[in-house]
Amino acid sequence: MMIEVEAGVQLYVEDLRPQDGGNGQTMMFIHGWPVNHRIFDYQMQMFPYFGFRCVSLDLRGFGKSDKPWHGYYYDRFAEDISLVMDMLNLENVILVGFSMGGAICARLIAKYDTGARVVKLVLAGAATPSIVKKEQASFGLPLAQIDHLLQQIQIDLPQALSDFGGTFFYQYISPEYKNWFQNMCLEGASYSILQTGIALRNEDVSTDLSQIQIPTAIFHGVHDQIAQFQGAVATQQHIPGSLLYRFEGSGHGLLYEEKNRFQATLLDFIQKT
């Protein structure tokens, strides 16, 4: 379905509801850069069987959503998601944010939702507190490396995204899956990918993380070359009582690389907290 979040801007939303009405809980999945809702294909296959209503969406500029020229920054993404939640009357939400989506979820909770709708949070390979290495920080990519990627996006977008995809996974990935992943990335508009990449470079959600007071799980690949593992350690320090789960066999693509463990651990966290 399409849901309007601004005059002339609609987001693509998938809403899977168990036929028996489910267990009264909703899982909402927020993707990262530069992918779309399909990064959660394997989670959407599974969790309705356990009674969860499952909602995923494409952020503006990506996938099947509209691709306006404007609005590619965390506050706007968070507002868009909040409006979708309002339109679908979502309550008792378990919010799952992957990569940049995790940082956007932190902004969403801090600015638009203080526990009224979102009851649990899962940050998976989250780009938190920041993707860029700051002074005295033990994690983060060099600013020059990110700027180079952004420059390459303006020169040869397919090659830039192919290079980016080459750092995404730690385990062996079939050529077919790599092609599927590359094509998914290319579904975003070039200007959306560029502007959102600039936001990813510039944003820092340290203050947002410190405002999170709901049960939070941090899932992170030890071999992540994009959102480095020490960033997950810092994220845990910002969120009182949060739980950090190490994924020893994953890079940034833990949703796929260790999908069985990811899904079992996610289900266990939901049921026991």
C-alpha cells in the first residue's frame, strides 16, 4: 500500500497481519542505506507465523516509495515513520532498525515517541552513535573514506554501490544474492542515495540514544566494516539497561549472514523482556 506522509509524497508500506488476529504485537522494520524494505525479506517470512503483525516500509527516495528532491535527513525520516504509525494505528510496537535505520529509530523515539507506541527496540548493525570517527573515539570510518564514497556516487553510481556491497558481508555470499543486493540498492534514486549518504555522514544520535528508556537489544556483527563493533559498545553505554549481542560470524549483513541465529535471538528477546 501507499501512505501519504507529505503533500505529493507517499511511502510504500507492507503490512502483514496473521489471519487469526495475531498476538497483539507489531514488529516494524526500518531499513538502512542504500537498501530498502526487502533487506528484511527473511524476517517478514518468519514472524507472522509467531502471531506478529509485521510492517515494513521504504524510506522516501528508496524502493517503491516516492522520490522527491527533498527530505533526506533523520528528522524527516523519523517524522515520516511516525506518520505511518499514526495512519496504521500501530500500538505495542517492537521497532527493528537496521544500519542507518537504527539511528533513525533512535531519533524517532527521542523526538516523536517516548514509549506510547514503541515498547521495545532492536538495533541491528546500527550506525550509532555516528558512522564517522570522532576525536578520541575508538570506532568510526575516516571522514575521507566516506567523502570518497560520496564522490564516487556522483561519478559512477553502480560501481560505487558495488564497492560498498563488497564490504557489506563477512561470509561467502552467492553471486546471485550479490546481484540481487546490488539491484536492490540501485532502486533508490541517485540523488536520494547521495543526499541520504550526506545525512548519514553528518548525523550523530548520541543524545537521542541517552533518552531511550524502553527494553533495547543491540545486535552487531563482530566483523562489521561499515558500522564498526565498537560503535555498538558505545551505543550500549548510552542506553541504560540495553543488551548487546555479538554475532561472531557476521559483517554488516547479519540479517542474512546469521539469519537463523538473528531470528531466534530476536524472538527470545521479545518474549523474555
